[in-house]
Amino acid sequence: MDKLTVALLSGGRSAEREVSLKSGEQVYQALDKDKYLIRRYDPRDDLARLIADAQDIDVALIILHGRYGEDGTIQGLLDLLDIPYHGSGVLGSALGINKIQSKRLYEYAGLPVSPYLIVDRTDPDAQTKVQNTLEFPVVIKPEHEGSSIGLSIVAEASQLQPALDLAGEYDRLILVEKYIDGTEITGAVLGNLNPEPLPLVEIIPGDQYSFFDYEAKYKPGATEEICPARISEALTQKAQEYAVRAHQALRCRGYSRTDMIVSDNEAYVLETNTIPGMTATSLYPQAAAAAGISFSQLLDRLIELALEKD
């Protein structure tokens, strides 16, 4: 059997470049070399080579995070080059990375979300509007960015402006949400037209972290992750249903991972990752492993889904 030529894309230009490079290396190591001829590309430096090689590439694995990788940009280029790729297309990727549009689509789909407000970093009354609309504590997020970059939890008014300034370094529009105290879980979904949920993962950051921030996500041992999550069967089914509905509301394809907070017997939808972290110990591969799918088998399945005709 002829090997499939796989373009493995990692690195890129976003604030999550180092995470992408690490994920890309682990994906490379896990791919079955008897099945695939793997060509590696860093979109920061290798776009010309990718374009030149396009006619010889059978499928692409996009192991990129953040802007220019998870936002539909590289997906559009691959569409123009007629290279199939795993994961969401231009629309799903652009919606998934935009926290404000995602929130609106979750609401339209009837999914529970935390009360929120959208402010403009140039608005001199932004701080007053937040204080008049939401009760503390609140969560401040830039419109885009992943891995909790630019995110702050604000407990009182004196902390508000610095948090708005931080988020404003990344985006003009800022999402402000009412903080919900509860158990953080994440729901992985796998499939194209008929996506199926995987076991939920419960996330417990170390005592030194006030939330699941960048360091808590990526520092070894900083966070305890339990799969399946320790919640009731009824709540598990509800949260898995929400993950599938969020996947469909954002027009995702292939796979996704939706983060939620469980509180008062409800699972509040936070955001959806259209390219979840893909090291062997990342949350999505952990959920797949709990479903009996090894990391190598998961990559095989994602390639199959990339080549599947909708």
C-alpha cells in the first residue's frame, strides 16, 4: 500500500507558538511511519515551500494554535491549494476562536452561558459599564487568543482597569463574564456529520493557581486532570450533549473540545477549541484514551475524517 503524504503544520506566528511546536513534535513521533510520509512545515517560515509542494500532499494535519492557525487563515490557504485537512474549515475556525461570536451562537443554540458584557478598550466608560452591569467577581478575556492569554479574574473594582488594559493589548473588543464558581470540565467531540462525545475530563489546577491559566495548562504537574470527570451520570450526559451542540453551533468539523463550568447541577459553556492541544498528555488525547483510542489511533482517525467527503 502506498503511503499517504502528510503535511504536518506546527509553529506559526501566534502567542502560542511554543505550545504548537511541542504538540507538533509529539504528533510527529506518534504518527505511523509505515502508513505516512511526513513532511513538516512551520507556517512562519515555510509557506512558500508548502505552496510549491501542494500537488504532492495528500492531507494536512494542522497542529497550530491561536491566530493564523486556529482562526481560519491557514484553512483558507489549504482550501485554495486543494489540500484536505483535519478539523474545522474556515467558518468553524473563525467562529471558534472568536469568544464573542461563539457566545452569541451558544445562546442561539439554547446552551447555558454566564451573563456577559462586551466592551471596547477605547471606551472611557468601559469600567463604569462593567460595574453597573455585572457583579464581582468577573472574568476579563480578549475577543481572540487561547490558552488563557490576556485573561484575568477580577474580584473588586480596583483590579478592573488593569485587567481591561491587559486584554486590550490583544484585542479592541473585550468579553467580560460573570465568574461562576464550580468544577471545570471539558468535553471532547469526534466526528464530521454525526459527531460523538468522548469521556469528560475534570480539571483541577494546583492550589497556587486561581484559575486554569497558561502556566497551569502547560507546566508539568501543575494541574490534576481526572477522566472520566467525577460528576453524576445525568450531568455527564447533559455536558456531553452540550459539547456536541456547541460543536454543531460553531460549524466545527472533525473534532473539538468545549470547556464548561459545572455549578448548581448545570454545565455552563465557556468556549470551544477547534484545534485542541495535541501532546500525548493533552486533554483531548486523554479523553480519547479513556474511550480506548490510543494517541496514534486518534491521529489515524483524524486523517480519515480529513479525507472523508461530507
